[in-house]
Amino acid sequence: MKALVLAGGSGTRLRPITHTSAKQLVPVANKPVLFYGLEAIAEAGITDVGIIVGRTAPEIRAAVGDGSALGLTVTYLPQEAPLGLAHAVLTAQDFLGDDDFVMYLGDNLVLDGIAPLVEKFRRDRPDADILLTRVANPEAFGVVELDEAGRVAGLTEKPEFPRSDLALVGVYVFTSAVHAAVRAITPSTRGELEITDAIRWLIDRGCTVRPTVISGYWKDAGNVTDLLEANRWVLEHTKPAVHGTVDADSELTGPVRIEPGAEVRGSRIVGPAVIGAGTRIHRSRIGPFTSIAEHVTVEDSDIEYSIVLAGSFLTGVRPVEASLIGRDVRVTPAAPRPAAAHRLVLGDHSEVQLPSGPPAFPDRVPDVPAERS
């Protein structure tokens, strides 16, 4: 059995972070999202992996390499454009051949792993096995309807009016029967070759498509809210360890992991939290549910329920909460109002929340004309 991992999407829901970084490499608990899927594949006993890549291919290649560090053999498969999950299968046909394969979306986390799913598939060998879970917002996913016998009765991609709360998780197992399906379907109204259409094609021709409903933790970490939630869940299972330096004036509470070369001085770290290698935390409070990546400096600040990426510098900011801070970012306090207004340098698709207050320049506020009687 082989694995096909999709890492070619553009990550529009994570902009502006993904203007300069692959969404699959955004870290959860200081590990790229993509690596959770690759590790799950290796744990299931699959070693031959094809990774679909797009414009961020150089980043993905630099992070994963040949896969040997994860016990895998990796082949990179360029996709001309993100034209749908079924198009990814078309792109990978030469690599996949006639082998059974797992298809795994690279920005998904199934933290209980996929080994039981793969083992069951190898034993029973249906034409397809699709992983499902119940969600509160099924209109955002591919939705599956089951009949009274628990068989797949219908599939719809992001329906306006969902008839079920069962969503496709982003992990599929197929035999080579799926190749005929992806060749036979046509693009949807979204202009994509939908994997739901390919699965429906299999069902219509009498193929066996088995649903597997999971109750363990799963998250599509494709937007900031879900990424922070995934980070929280992973951190809750963090084992405490101190490999860096923590001075006598600092306090660690709860499960905290301090990576080698990190320095904590005069600070309080409230777990679950992880502090990356070479990071400096001085006179600050960190956590809970916070991941600080490598070579970050945090001084005189208060950060919780957040992710800070590598190389960033934060000083004198209190508090920071529910935030995703990118690589090599500087966050510093502004001059007190009303001496200066907020000074912003923002990229496309940024989102900023600022405190409201009295006008900084009251003399510039135009008079409101009186109403005419």
C-alpha cells in the first residue's frame, strides 16, 4: 500500500501567513501540521509516499527532504494548479499504479492515527473506505448521508442545506478502482474535480464504499481558529520536560516543555505550553495553550492561547491572546495616545483589532452640522 499526501493548496484561509509560507508547514505545538499526517502514515506501516506539491514545493521539499528522517521514501508530484482532490489522484496515477493507497490531506490532524483504518482495509478490501466525523458546521465540508443499514446513501460537497452532520475527514483509502472514477467525472460548478463525485461514481456502479465514523480528535487546521484549537488539543497531551535554562526567579506550572538552548528568566510559564529551542523569555508570562517556536525573543509581555512562529520579537505587549504571529515579526508598544495614532504596516488579507478610544486629534474632527428644522 502507498500513501498520497496533498500539500499543494494555497491556504487562502490562513493569509497573510500563507503569502510567504506553506499552510501545511504552520506549526502545531512547534511541529508542522504536515508532519502529524506523515507520522501517522509511517505508524500504519506505509513507507512509500507521494506528496502533491504546488507553488510552495521548495518549502515542502526543504522541510520533508527524502522522508528518511520519518522512516519514509518520498516522491514529489507537482500539480499544475489546485484543481480538486480527484485531480490530485489523476496527477499521481503513474506513481500509484495499481496499488491500494491512503489519501491524506496535509493540513488535517487525526491525532488517534490511521493504523486501525488501514488494518481494517487490508483485511476486508472494499473499493473505498472514507473516514467521517460529526461536525457542527457540515456546510463547510463534504457531507455524507448514511442509510438505515449504515451504508453510504449520498455525498455532497459543501452543501448549502446539509442533510447530515457527517463530514469527510480528509483521509480516504482506495483500491485502483478509483482511477476509472476520477477519469470519468467532470469539473463541478467550483471548477474542480471533486473526490465526492468520484466516490459517488463508484457507488453508482456497485462498488463497495465503506464509511468509518471516528469519535477521536480530528481537525482541519485550515484557518486560524481551528489551528489554535488544534494547538490547544496537542498541548494538552504534552509531556513536561526542561532541556533549556530556567532561573530561580521563574516558575513553571503545569505541563511545560522547554527545548534545548531556550532561556527563561524572571518569568512564569503556565502549561500546557512549549518553548522552542534558542528562545529567550524574559520578565514575561506565557500560557496556557501557547506554543513559542525557535529563536523567538519575548520580553515584558503576556501571551496566552497563541502560536508564535520562529524568529519573532515581542516586547512590552500585554496581553496577547488567541493570536497567530508569523515568522520574523516585531511586536512593540506604540507611543501613548494622544501623542500618536496607531501606526500600521499591513499586508493583503491582514486582520487587526485595535482598542477604541477618544479621538487622537480632536481638533481634526469635523463639526457635525445641526439638523435643519
